Amino acid sequence: MPASLAIPAASAEEVRVYSGRHYNTDRQVFKAFSDQTGIKVRLLESKGASLVERLRREGSNSKADVILLVDAARINNAAKAGLFAPINSAALKRDVPARYRDPSGRWFGVSRRLRVMVVNSKIVPMSKLKTYADLSKPFLKNKVCLRNRQNVYNQSLVADQIALRGVDATKAWLKGMISNVSQPYFPGDISLVRAVAQGQCGIGIVNHYYVSRMLAGVNGNKDQKLANSVRVFIPDPAHVNISAAAVAKYSKNKNNAIRLVEFLASPKGSALLALPTFEHPVSVNNTSGYVTRFGAFTPDSVTISQLSQYQPMAIRMMAEAGWK
Ligand SMILES: [Fe+2]
């Protein structure tokens, strides 16, 4: 579009995005959307939990048009709290596989991430690993590192295991896994990768893209070296989590908001969002060598709605099991 047309369009038309994602590269996708449509994007980034809180507080006065959140349970909980407007869009139904969108059309997956094991193969032999269940086995005594239980990624993993294996098996798994932990609990996935690399522990659970980012040198030379000394094992089947987009219930700008959500979920938009962060786009896999070196993966059968359904139970069970 010529600049002379883009200027009036941009001043007249904009969408406000509240985003709980935290990657600089996301700006590229919003720029591509603006270039393509003349619609300006205003971005407000914040922690997911505080974004949801803010939306609640603002109610019908909210200026938000589009919400971007990471984690299945978080997005679905916000939907259940009535914060999103349902959308009926042929493009979204076509571009987002059914398992990665809300059956009621309130949110749509735009990128995927796997919860994987990061392994120090001098301490834990890769050949002994198969599923998340292994983390509770006696051969990993004092070798497991975990991130603290406040983290939604682990809450969704536990919810996933409840859906997949049932309450009793998950309880036993938690008990065994916690008894295998000898280290303090970690504040983030990256610090956990470092601890595994440095041999403080033999194995931990992290989102795959943190290791990829370290491998690619995003966090500097030191982390790159550390990441090169660990291995990643993708449990089979793998727990897949998403980041997702939704139209805010009180958006004053619904048509443009829908256009942005459609763009984010489209093959082009999803790739612009997911490839630079080493996530997987919503319907194809990331082909970066920093991701493919972990090997192929098979998603498990748990739906995003189930992750949200079992999240409160997961949080309770994690506390009961002594997950710090
Ligand atoms: Fe993350």
C-alpha cells in the first residue's frame, strides 16, 4: 500500500493488543500485519496473570482488542471468566487444527511448544528415557531438578498427565518425582537448563524453545556453551502447550481484532510468530536445526480444554505432593 494511503488508515484504524508473550521478535509479526492491512498495532506487554487481572478490572471500559496469552489453562480460564468474544471465522477453522482451538470459538492457538526433558547424559543415560513417568523412577534418585510449582507450564504438564493417565497414577508419579529431587526448586526454565548442564542435576523438565534459544546464542556465549553440553529428550507421547489469541469481549474494534487474530493464526503469521522464538507454528513444525536436532515428536491425545479442566486439581496435587 502506498504511504499516502497508509497514513490516514493507520490513524483511523488500530488494534490494541494485550500480550503475555515476552519475545522481542513478536514485533515483526505485528509489523507485517500493519504493512499488509494499514491497521496499526499498539502493544501492551505484561505477565499473563496480570494481563488477565487487568482485563477483569477494566471490564467494559477496557481498550483491549486482542489478547495473546501463553499456556492452555490460562487462556481457557480467561475464556471461562467471560473475557473473550466468540468468533465464527472460516479462516480460523481452516488454519487452526481443531485440537488447538476452543470448540466455542473464544480462542485460537497461534504457536506450539513442547515440555521436554533436558538431560546431562554423563549423569543420566538417554537410553533409559521414554516418558514423563520415568522421572519418578528410583534410578533418578537425587538427579531430578524442577521449576517451582507456581509456574503454569508445569501445572499444565501435571493436568496433562491427569487427563492421560488418571488421578492415581499421577499422584504416584508426583510422589516419586518429588522424592527424586535433591536441589532447591528453580525460578525459571533457563536456570534449570544451566543447572543440568553444570551437573548440579541430571535431568529436568523445560519448554523446548528455551534450549533452542540458548543453542542459537540468543542469551550469549556462556549459555550457548552450556546448552551445547546438554541433550533434549522428547517424551513419547509429548505434552504440547500453546500460545493463543482471542478477541477481547469489550473490543470496540472487533472487525480489525478478528483480522489480526486471523493473521496470527495464518500460515504466514504463525510462522512469523513462532519461527524466531523456536516454537512450532500452529500447523507445521519448525525446521530450524536448533529445533529439529531434538528429533521428531508425537503429541499426546489430551486436548487444550482438558488441560484447563484439570488445572485446579493439578495445582492441589502438586502442593500435596510437596512440589515447592
Ligand atoms: Fe516461555
